[in-house]
Amino acid sequence: MKNEVNKGLIAQGDNAEQVEKPSLYQVVVHNDDFTPMEFVVAALEKFFYLERRIAAKLMLEAHTKGRAVCGIFSRDFAESKISQFIEHAREHEHPLICSMEAA
């Protein structure tokens, strides 16, 4: 009896629709000439849970190349992190910009 139930479940699994994985998005921090570098590092640590060394590396990449990818996330998570990141910057009167792109 137990094997018959398992066979039925396996058969249903074969006919079930495949669930698509959610699209992923890169979160990008952009360079500006006004936001202090230390503020950018602290914000990357706080909102993207990066180690200080990695946050500093990304800040320098954004400073020298104009942008740096902070991470790759689902759309909802990326949007919420970007919103929190920008709101934090605005609260401290910094024009720091963060955006997302399809990965």
C-alpha cells in the first residue's frame, strides 16, 4: 500500500507544472562626488550585510569605475534594499544613488 501511494505522488509530480525561478536583479551603487566614502561603506555594511573589507572594496570600485554591484537578489528584495539604502542616504542629506538591473 505504501508503495502505491508513493507511485501516485511521483506520477502527480511528473504532470505538475514547473515553477519558474524568480528573475534576479543586480543592485548597483553609483558614485557621486558628495557622499563621504565612509558613509557609503557603513551603508553597504548595514543594508547589504557586507563585511567591512568587501564594502570598502565595492565603495572604491564605485568611486573609480562609477558603479559597483552590491549583490544579486530577487526583484522584491532588491527593491526594498534600494529603498532603504536611498532613504538612509536622504535622512543624512547625501545624494547617494542605488539602482537595479536585470542580472
